[in-house]
Amino acid sequence: MNVAERTAAAVAEIERLGAGTVSTDPALILKVSSDWSRMSPVLQEKVPPGRYVAHAVVRPTRPEHVPQLLRAAFDHDVPVTPRGAGTGNYGQATPFDGGILLDLRGLDTITVNPGGTITAGAGARLTAIDKVGRAAGLDIWMYPSTKSSTIGGFIGGGSAGTGTIEHRTTADGFVVSALVAPMDGSGTMRRVTGDELTPYIHTYGVTGILVDVEVRTDPARDWVAVYGSFGSYADLVEVHRSLLDLPQLPRLASGDEPALVPTLTAPLDLDPARWSLRVIAEASTAGEVAARMAAGGEHVATLTDYVETDRLSGMSYNHPVWFFQRGNPQQSYFHMETGGTPLWDAPDAVREVYDGPVHVHLDLFAHGPGAMIVAEYQGEEATLAGIPKLEALGVGVHSPHQWYVDRNVELAIETARVNDPKGLLNPGKLVAIPPVDTRVNIGVR
């Protein structure tokens, strides 16, 4: 039997068990077999929509459905590729071997626990989790710049976002526990805590399916969105780096040069001739942030509605790259995720790595800056050739142009050997030595 035939047998068993809803609708399959890897011109060439598609989509609606359907897939040797909202950018949810696309969005329960943590089904969106948390007087530690992403996708495929300045990454204590279902034919799941969580964070589901996740919170704070503008990159950097000295660290601090400003989705007019800095600040520090902006440039506005902090978050990390690409369709642009103080101190040397024009979007981490380096696409070879040049400058790099697990690889392989002995979970994403060996993760860790 081929994969299509084995998948048909497996989904018939899943339907008999009532272990989730099954669809073989071609339009749905095409839609959920791709993610936002379209941002990478390299991946556009390698994993365009329609090249790799699943044979069926299964959406569990109760936690116990996951081990049941995994057992059916295991028994029939059917690959299973997990997916949340599809907001990942690296092709991690591409079903290279067909089989079942596991749509986890039906697992969306959210519970505030007595100790202040929040447990959410893998398919719960961060927008919903944050809303429940805020209503209970809690802030989740962090959330991705695409706040509509699911918590399972964020933990399994993301690493940083709004809140990272204070709380670092998803692997730095954010996750308290996770309910994990292995692909070993056992039809079981178990609660994982402590150091055992490591091989399940940022490993794209190759070690087991996250059924739910318990995450840490802080007491809710009053966050506001502060906008500033500057006449030079150096003036912006002076304020950007000073934000780490605030008595309460900001939740986010993003900066863009004039070339990127016109395509940003700000709720107010931004001067396209000036450098833009946007900060999610705790309300008690907003006045100080505004004063620092005014001292070196201009304080444009402070917006106090909490929804404006979400809007500001949506202009961080790789989002300005997408806005710039969308606003300049006549030319193909790529980006490289980077981190390190040379982004502040030696920007000209960083820009010279690629043929111009080269643009910089800045973000802030606990130890220093991160940036999306944006340049015209001249082919995969020229794009990847910049990695060793950036590293020689002391800039950490994470390539968004590949789909391989690139953190804790040896541990992931060891865990998958037990939890996925047939190699059916998200095939093609776990190899001993990723072809693009960039595991620094934009300098966060």
C-alpha cells in the first residue's frame, strides 16, 4: 500500500473511533499544508504551496483524541505533521511525506490555575490566553509578534516575542509543564515537567505532540505604547540601548529606518524621512521613555489603550519585513535574523555584508539588540554566504531559510528515537547536522 492508501485506512479507523473530525477536501488540504514560509524567497522556491500536501486533515477536539489518532496512524505507518494557526515562517508544518495533517486548533480550552499559571490546549490562540489572563489579573510572560498564533505552535516552533526582554525565550522557564502524546503505538500521553521539557520546545513536534501547555504569568501591569522618531540611526540606538536601564523593563522595543517606515501599520502618521522607535512600556516608566526620546529626537505619542500595545507588537520582529515585501512587490527581498551589539556599534560593517541597499529592523533582548537584516534577493547561495561574514563581525545568526530542527538536535534525536521509532512525526525536519548550521537563535540564548 502507498501513503495515500495507508492514510485512507488510518482515517477510517480514526472516524470509527470518533477521534476527531476528518476532512479530505482538496481546498482545505492545500491551505493547511503550507505556512508563512512565503516570506523567504529561498523557501518560496523549495516549498511553494501545492508541492507538498497531506492526504487528509484531522482535527481533534478533546485531548484523548490525540493519542487515539496517533495510535491509528502508527499502526498504518502514516506520517503525521502537526499544525497550529500556520503562522510559522520556516516551512516547519510542511507535510513532506503526505499522510495526516494534524490540525490542533480544536484543542483550545484555557484554565487559570490556583498557583497563577495558565494551562491551555495546544490550539488555543495567544490572543485568547492573554484575554483570559488579563481578566484574572495576570500577564503571560511572552507571546509571539503574531499574537493570533496558537500556544502549541509558539512553544513547538517559536522562541521569542513580546516579553522576551524580561523573560528571554520559550525555553527559559516560560513552560511549566506540557501534556505530550508520543508516536510509539502506545496510545498514551503523559505530563512532562522540568528539564524533561527541553526536547519538546522549538522542535516542531518531531519528539511528540503537545496536547496542552502550562505557562507562567506575572501580575498584570499597565502597558502603554510609546512612539518616537529620530533624525539618525545613532540617535535611535542611544535611546534603544538605554531602555535596559529602566526600573521596569519594557515588553518590547522595535526600531526601523526610513525605508521601512512607510509600510508599517501604525495607527498614526509616521514621518517616512525619520527613524521610528516604538516601545511597549510599563505605565510608570512611560514618561521617562518619552523624555529620552525627546532628548535625542522626538516623542511622537503615548497611546494608553491596551489594544494599542498589540498593534505595536504586530510591527515587531519579522513583521516589518513582510510589510516591506508586500509594499515593494517589484523586487524580491530576503531577511536574516541576527543578534549582537555590532548591530548598535558597527551598523555600516553589518550592512556591507550584503549588496545594497540593506535595511535594518531592530528589536531588543535582555542582553542587547536583535535585528532583521533586509536586502535584495540574489539567490540562495548569496543569501547564505552572508552568514559566516556576519558571524565574523560578532553577530549571531539564525537563518529563516531552512526547516530543520536547529536547537538541542542531539537531545531531540535521542527523544524521537523513543517517542517516534518509525520516524512518522513531521518527517524531514530532524537531521543530525542541519545543512545550515546556525543554532545561535539570534543571540537570545
